[in-house]
Amino acid sequence: MQEHSLTTAIKLASNENPYDPLPSVLAELAQASRAINRYPDHRATAVREALAGRLGVTPAHVAVGCGSVGLLQQLLLAFADPREEVLYAWRSFEAYPIYTAIVGATEVTTPLRFHGLDMAALTKAVTDRTRVVLVTSPNNPTGTAVRHDDLVTLLEAVPPSTLVVLDEAYHEYVTGLHAPRAMELLSRHANLAVLRTFSKAYGLAGLRIGYLMAHPLVVGAVDQVLVPFAVNGMAQAAALASLRHDDELAERVGDTLAERRRVQAALRQLGFSTPDAQANFVWLPAGESAAALTLKLETLGVVTRPFPDEGVRVTIGTPAENDRFLDAFEAAVEPLELAAHWRLPTGRLAGAVQGWIDRIDAADTRLLAHAGTTHTGLTDPDPGGTEQWDADQVWAHLAEIGSYWLRELEQVVDAASTEPVAFGRVKANAGRIAAIEEGRHRDVVGNLTLALRNLHALRAYLAGLSASDWRRVGVHQTLGEMEVAGQLQEFHVGHVEQHLDQLDGLAQE
Ligand SMILES: *Cc1c(COP(=O)(O)O)cnc(C)c1O
């Protein structure tokens, strides 16, 4: 404030929770402060038990540490000997190179793709020297979540002697159903460790307490290198109190999520697309303008986190803080010529991306409504065809089209070719018919879940596409050449909408 002669400034630089601590948590902290002449419980037993109850595991599956970075250090100490390899994507969390260096291990990194972790590259980079793989979801600073299925592929590819660490510091903010379902994976993979924290959604960054879920043998190894009394008593008391007041905290997380959505949409309205934000921050892919943008925002009293020549990370704050950020951003657009260096769609294309995302969200809402509706009868024959379906067949189709067509779209984009790339299938395709036959015997919730996961994966993917990705052309055997937008209309978003219309027609009044 002094530097820029300001009377007020806001800090949106460290992904903290913008709200004051809960009064009930403060009250219990006051109580706990009377015991600071005593050493705390070294193992934080009560916190482990409370977490285990919450997560549906035994306390032997849970470790508690001095922040999740404290646990990360313990993990690396326990599992990565000097000169052994620690693998992670980069750009990611800045603690990774620091702790890798502290334990004397060798870092191996893979570049990001679509502003997120490139899980295929990460999987390919695993060798028999890889001791630990760090998977950050959502990634800091880009905010994107990895796909559950891609994490499964990685877990199946690594040897059992390689530890996979899923860093989910922002887990409570994740809304995309395509994201990892860690609890499902923990029971199947003894070499998976999941890190979470009270620092972000729980608003206890200053007290330093995080936790880890893993096989009891991993927890045991981590506990052996726990610094005595690393988790202080105030932190333990606050964590316990926070777990008791989960509902109040969930409400605040809900406010942040609504604001995240608003900020992303507002940025696209201003002509600047951002990658799919799954945490409590947005990534501004400003490229060479990143440092200048941070400085400009700072002179207007908005402190953000720059990554020079890459982008700027902006924490979602209170509604008033976010308004101030959006005003400051708007003031920076022209003087800094932000559009020239922005690494995602700008201008009209950014607005078009938001249009697709709004349609995906609307389809999401319609799918949910149909899951609670009774349907009867058969659909009309499809245009130019003879297929007449009952609702179960429509649901089965809705459940399978997303994953099939997303793979086809990815294939067209990945080819990065100036020539049209062959893609797609026709209605008589045997795989299509078999998938519908199989899926019609699944219950509605099962099909709904698959359909939503596919839509969320598509939404995340689209938000990461660059302007040149949007211009890729595929060639379909009967429909001919089409750009990405044409494919979305025909096979993805427009296609889902068409089958939702069929469900509308079968819905009983
Ligand atoms: C903020 C953050 C953490 C949290 O660290 P704590 O030590 O729990 O405060 C961990 N991982 C990532 C990726 C983060 O961004």
C-alpha cells in the first residue's frame, strides 16, 4: 500500500480462505491455548480418529502432519533415497523441487499440456528408477484436475515399489466428476498416498496441519520420520473443531465455488478464456505479460501471484474482492495488450467457449432432473433411420457417447495436423450397439453418473484448448470435414441435447 500510495489492498496471492475463522473454532482455540505449557499429543490421535471416521477407513490408514507439505517431506524422506528419482509435472507446486532437493533425490519433470498435467507423458516417464510420482489434482497454479481414468492408467503402469502421491490440497473445491475418486483407488493400490490439508477450504493455513491417507505400511513409514511434536496442540484442537463444524465450512466453500464460476465467466465475457478451475483460484495464462499484469494489478491494490512468462494465479476471494480484481483486470487489458500474449482463446472465441460451457452446464442440470423422472414408451424413429428406443436405451447411449466421442476429438486435436484427420463411427457401428445393449440394463443412477463424468471431462478439456486447437479439422466418413465446433454440435453437446429432448418426450406428466 505504501509503495503505490493506496489506502486499501487485497491479497489474492496464496489461495487462502478469505473468510474469518469460524467463531466456534476460535472458541475452542482459546480453550486449547490454556494448555500450551504442555507438549501436544505427538501422534495427533484424536484427529486421526476423527478423520478416519469421516473417511470410512481405520485410523491406521491416516497420518497427520505439519501441513501437507510436512507430510510430503516425510514421504520423500521415507521413500526417496539420495539420487533416486522423484517424478512430477512442471509447472506445479513450488514445494516439490524444494523437498526433492532437501532429501537429495533427483527431480524428473514432464511439461504441462492444455494447462494441466499431461498424464500420458507422466506415465511414460516412469522408469525403474522412479521412487515417487507426485500427481497434483487440482494442479497449483493452473487449477485443473486430472481425470480419474488417467490416474488409474498411471497406477496400473507403475511398479508396486513406486509410490504415487496424489496431492489433493484443494479437494473440497473440486466439482468436476471426472476428477480422481481417491477412496475408490486407495483400497486397490497399496502404493497410493493421498495428501489433503486443513490449510485451504478449512481456513487453517496459519496453524499448519494436514493429513495423509494410505495403506497402513505407508502410514507407518511416514510416522517413523515425523519430527517430535510437529503438529502443535492448537492445530489439533482447531482441526477437531473444524471437523465438527463441517457444514458451516461447506457453506463457505459453496460461496467460493459460485464466485469461481462468476469470475471465470466474467473473464471470458471480457474476452479472456481460462483453464477449467477446480480449486479456489483461477489461472490467467498471460504468457510474456504475466509480470506486467501482476504489477499493474498490484498498483490497483490487488496482490496476485506471478509466474513470469507463464501466467498469474489469482485466488478467489470474497465477492467484493473478486469485483475489485475484475475491475483491475479490465483496466489492464488495453494498456498491456493482454490479448497479444494470452495462451488461450481471446475475444469472440473466448465468448464461444463460455457458450459451450454454459450449454454443458445446462445439459448437466437436465440430466439430473431426468434421473428423478419416470419415462414410458418409445422415442420417434431417429431422423432418416428406424431406431426407436425406450428410456433405458436412451440413458445407455447418453452414458457411452461422451467417452467415445471425447477420445475421437482428442485424436483429431492431438494429430495437430493441417490435413483433416479421420474420426468417428456410424450408427451401425458394432461397438456402439453393444455399449447401448450393455448399458440399458444398468440402473439410471449408474448411467447418469457416467454421462455426467463424460460431460465434466469434456468441459474441462474444452477450457484448455488453444485457438489453434479449435481450428483442427476432422473428417467423418459420411458427414465429411468439420472443425471442433462442428464436432461439438454434431457428436457432443448438440448430440446430448438431442437425446435429452427424447427423454423430455418420454417423460410422464
Ligand atoms: C497449498 C498447497 C498445499 C498445502 O500445504 P499445507 O502445508 O497443507 O499448508 C499442498 N499442496 C499444494 C499443491 C498446495 O497448493
